[in-house]
Amino acid sequence: MKLLMHMCCAPCTTYPLSVLRQEGIEPTGLYFNPNIHPIEEFERRKKTVEEFAALKSLDVKIYDDFRQSDWENFEGPADDRCIMCYSVRLKRAAELAASGGFEAFTTSLLVSPYQKHDLIKELGEGFASEYGIGFYYKDFRPGFREGQREAKEMGLYRQKYCGCIISLRNP
């Protein structure tokens, strides 16, 4: 299967990548995270993804799209901000998967017990339907701790907040 895997960060990609490779799937990574702020954090996470990709021989497409003002100007409730955050990234993953000839896309967000798992699944499936491709769904959460341990052993930077400037100010 030709699979595009959205990568929220390197540590959260360790376990899903391992599972996919065990299943005989060699994904292409996609680093598109305009939700990560401030710019220093954006650059640090991007650099960590590049290091991880080199260590794991993973082909990754990196998009330098930084939109801190979108989040700073957002005035809705926190849940709506999360919907915006997931939607921006998953829609772009679906668009790129469809235009790039991929059969499906997935996201490393599915590994985190701290994310809104059911919402991610619902949005992923919706964008997959909209773009006429598959959404590869798997509940990777049981491997979260294992993936974080591996990331630590690899010396990867492990962030302490979700990504947006608001989550930094109000963890």
C-alpha cells in the first residue's frame, strides 16, 4: 500500500512507523504542522523530524508553513481550536495523498492518549471521503509509552506541549 503518514512530531511517529513496517507498509512521511508555535519550537520539532527520518531511512516531505497568528486570533472555545488544528493538518494530508498518487493517508496523532482520538478518526475519514482516498485507521495508543521510550533512547527532542501557542500558555 502506498501510504502518506502525517507526522505530528518525531517521538509520536516511532511506534506507528514500527507497526506499519511490520505490516509490510513503507510509508512516506509528511511534516505539515502550522499549529506549532513559537517559531523556535516549530524549527526544533522540524529538525528533530529530519534527524529521525535520517536515522530510520524514512522519506519525509516537509512543508514550512507557520501560522501562529491563526491560533492567536482564534476566539472560539478550546474544543473548536482543536478541531481547526486537526482539520488543517488532516485536510492537507488528504489533499497531498490524493494528488500524490497515494492509496491512503494516516497520522501519528493516533498514537497519543492526550489527543482527541475519535475526533481525529472522524475527520480523517471525512477528508478521505472528500478526496476519494483511504484513511488508514489504527489505534496506535497501546504503543505510546514504547514509542516515547524509543524516542528517548534515540536522543530525540520530546516536547512538553501539544504545539499551539495557546497550549503553551495554558498546558
